[in-house]
Amino acid sequence: LEQWNFSLQKQIGANWLLSASYLGNNTVHLWADNPINAPVFIAGNCVAGQYGLTAPGACSTTANQNFRRPLYLQNPALGQLYGTIHSLDTGSTASYNAMLLSAQHRLSNHFTVLGNYTWSHCIAGAFTSELDGTQYTNPNNRAFDRGNCAGIDHRTLINLSAVEESPKFSQRWMQLLVGDWKLSQIMRIQSGSFFSVTTATDQALNSIAGQRAAFAGGNPYASQQTYATWLNPAAFTQPALGTFGMSPNNLVGPGTFDIDMSLVREVRIKERHTVQFRGEAFNVLNHVRPNNPNVSISTPATFGRITTFQDPRIMQFAMKYVF
């Protein structure tokens, strides 16, 4: 993993710090599963007896996959003894580049603020942490599975956090009522993550799962996007037999907006004894936060629809005695 960064900082007054940074990294030798004995697609028609066919017809079908494996084609007598072979390939790569703009107000005058804006891009090939894991869709072209990082490539990310503390009051009754309070907020805005449109049908006829749909043309998104129609079903189709569909993770889902808050009060009983009261609210505005849509064209009833969402507002309260 190679990492590098460059940053400029400027202090404004006594308490504000502004910074602009470039962040980058490059990862090499990521593990991926290369299915070296996956069935080979053979175009055209064949006679009975070829490639395990019992009757004349297409040379490649889902029924004769074992007869089209490389080891069988090289030596049928011994090759028939081998099925799927998982080979660990260390040639996958990943990269990340980002611009980070930040503004920070140090704790003074009873408050602190930290805000940042990130504009980034993550690209990666297929990778796995286990031998029987994510496979190359096309065993002869590892680059075919290289694209935007699924689930984690958010091009735009805005974070804003703040903490406000109540001041100390000389009047005892004022301190008792409004002293020692601490209010915290975190706001997060992020653009959507990338995903692939998939098919459950083995159109490549190579017994490898996770194949992607083909692009039929037009606008891949619905003309009026809603949770019920995020994608345009007419823009996608099954790949032609023996082909591998679209490049990966080239569509983006909806962005999200979230605000979390907490209110804390500490009451000192003795010198080393305090009671802490805490109230927390996650997604305090109860804002709808959709996940990516259903992406399999093999399930037309739900394809392109957003049917799952992140948590609604959650509130919790606690009391803690510290001694």
C-alpha cells in the first residue's frame, strides 16, 4: 500500500484553522480468485459426440460445461477428473484520490466546530480475502472487473460536527438549572454509492456467478426517479451468449442526509463522584435514507426499485454514575 498526501494550512485569528489537502494511495497485489478451469465458450453448432453433446446443436450449453473446461479439452481422460479450480491471483489493484477541504474552530467561547468537504474517487479490481471468494468474471481479462469501488466510492462527502457547552454561572440557582450542559451535533451529507446491474442467468456459459447485464441503450435511470422507479428497465437486457455484459459499478444510487445529536449534563456529587445524564438521537429529523435499488434483471418485479432503507429516528437515554 503506497500512500502520499500534500496539505496547506492557514490559521485565521486565534481559533480558526483552514486546510486544503490532497490524499492519495495505491494498492497492488490484491488477492483475487482466478477460475483457471472455468468452461470455455465455443461458438457455433456441433455434431453429436462433440463436447459431450448427445444430439446436434449449439456447441456451448449449460449442460456440457464440464466438457468445455480447459483441462478436459487438453486431455479428456485426465481432465474429466477436475472441476472448478480456484487459483489465487495477486494481480488486482486499487487506487484512491481525494481533495479534502477543512475548517476547524478550536474550543473557545464555549463551542468548537469542525467541518470538511471531500471530493474523491476510488477505483479497484475484483479482490477477496479467501481462496473461494470473488472470482474474475472473465478469467482471461482481470481488467474487465476493474471499476468504481462498490459501496464505498462516494464522490462527495460533507461532514459538520459541533459541540456547545454552557458557561459557568456565579448564581447557584442558574448554575443548577442551565450549567454543565453539553450539546453535540453531527451532520453528514454524502452522494450515492456505485453498483452494477446483474443477471442470475449464466449467459457467459462459464459457470461463474455475479455476471452483469448488458446495456440496451437510452437513459439507464428513470425519467422521473422515485423509490419505486430508480432505474429504467428498458435500458438493460441479457448479454448475448458467450459475452460478459457491462463494466462494473457504473451506476450510482441515491445520496443520504443525516443529523445526529446528543445532550449531556454532569452533576458533581462529591469531589470524585459525578452523575451523568445523557440523551441521544440518531437521524433526529427522521429523514428517509434509501439504500441502492434492486439490481438483478432476473427479478423484473423488483428490478430498479428501492425497497430497503437505513434506520429511522432512534432515541436513547442513559444515566451514569462515575466514582
